[in-house]
Amino acid sequence: MLPIGIHLSYWQVSWSDDLEPLILKAKQAGFDVAEFPLMNPLELDYERLRNALTAEGMLASCGTGLGPATDISSPDPEIRQAGLDHLQACFAGAEKLGSPVLGGVTYAGWGLFPDQDLPQRRDLCMQSLRLAGKMAADHGVTLCLEVLNRFEGYLINTVEQGIQFLDEVDSPNIKLHLDTFHMNIEEDNISDAIIQAGNYLGHFHCAENNRKIPGEGHIPWVEVHKALQLARYQGYLVTETFVNPAGEVGRGLTIWRSLADDLDQAAYRAAEFLKHEVANV
């Protein structure tokens, strides 16, 4: 049985909301893993969070996102360095929490679509990632690049692109991060794409086509389950669903209507669904 988790921002209204009480919520819902959004990694009390994980018997995974001021594909060397500094802080935080991975939008600014110099930005991104891969290795963390849909990113939209990207970067501490929400938009066949990812796959997010919890949409979970088996995936399965339109988190993820009547009950249903339908790889 693969460990199942939930992204703690599921319950957040603001990215700065305290994460400690959300660890207990994740545990009570039936998850094994709490995924931490390291949006402001220098501001977190890692000792307190690690103690809370230990008290609840929970594992950790981590994710982050780069923005205009931290885009490691930027032509501006100061912005690229700021991005590397951010990733370095995230790697250190992930190590303190005991997370084996740092996933998310870790290779370019999320939602940024420059209108020129795309080949140059791709090359600069690769140069930055070779440095980031070494930093990740120093902290015992695998850096995972999330394959995004075309409306949220432009560099890596499909598994095929991601594999080519990783082959060119050539860093053993960098892998792909897949998410069924994004795959539903971009991949011709979700199952085939997971199998194609194979050993390149380092982290996996479970969400419906409508960003609801797993089991409440049309993602072909039977096929996803079989594909994960064929890919011999041994990592975490993390529910990353955004269902609450409130606050900066809801607005930032363009959630304009409530997608769950009760957050805690929906989280419980998500955990039960993953345990019985997907995690027994």
C-alpha cells in the first residue's frame, strides 16, 4: 500500500495560515502524509511542525512555487539567483521535515508567459536546475518538476516534454511530478503517460478533472492504478485538490464556487477512495 497524503493548502484560506493544526486534520481524515506548501520557507517553525508530525505519526512531503521574483528561467541573473536561494531554503526545510521530495512549480514562474526568448529561457532554466539538483542532493531531497497544463505554465506540459527536459538537464536528483488534473488537460492518454514516465516519476498528485477530490469526476482511476503498477511507482499519492473559493488561495487557484459542502468530510472521502482504488499498487 502506497502512503496517501493531502496538500495542507486544501484547508488554507491564506498561504500564511498556520500549518500545525492542519496536520491533525490530515491525520483525522485518514491520511499518512501531510504535504507542506513551502511558499515562505524562511518563516516556518520547522521544529514545531516536525514535532507535530511525530506526535501524529505522520510523514511529510513538500512543494513550492516560483514567481516573477524567483523565476530561475529569467534572463535576469538576480532573479535566477533569488529563485535558487528560495529553492535552497525549501530543500533545507524539506530536510528538517523529513520530506524525501520537493515538488511543484520548481523550474519557472507559475502562470508566467513571456512573449519572447523562450528557447533562451529554457536553456537558462536547465542551467539553474543543474545547480538546484546539486543543492537538493546535499539535503537528501529529490527535486520534482510538476508537469503543468498550458494555462499555468509553458515549459513542460506533457510527460514526453518532461522526459526530454530531464534527459538534457541530466541530474540524478531531479524527477517528474505528475498531477492527474493537469494530465487530463494535456495528455492523449493518462495511463500511457504514467507508464511512459516510469523511472522518471518522483511524485504524484491525485485530483479530479474539475479539481474536486478523487472519485468525484471522470479521471479513469482504474487505469491510473494499473499504470502506477506498471510504472513501478513507490512514492506518495497526494490529494492536491482545491475546492474552497475563499481568500487568496481560492482566488489564486481560480476556484470561483465551492466544490465541497464540508471540507473535513470530503477529505475523509478522498482518503477512503485512494486507499481502496489507487494506493494498493
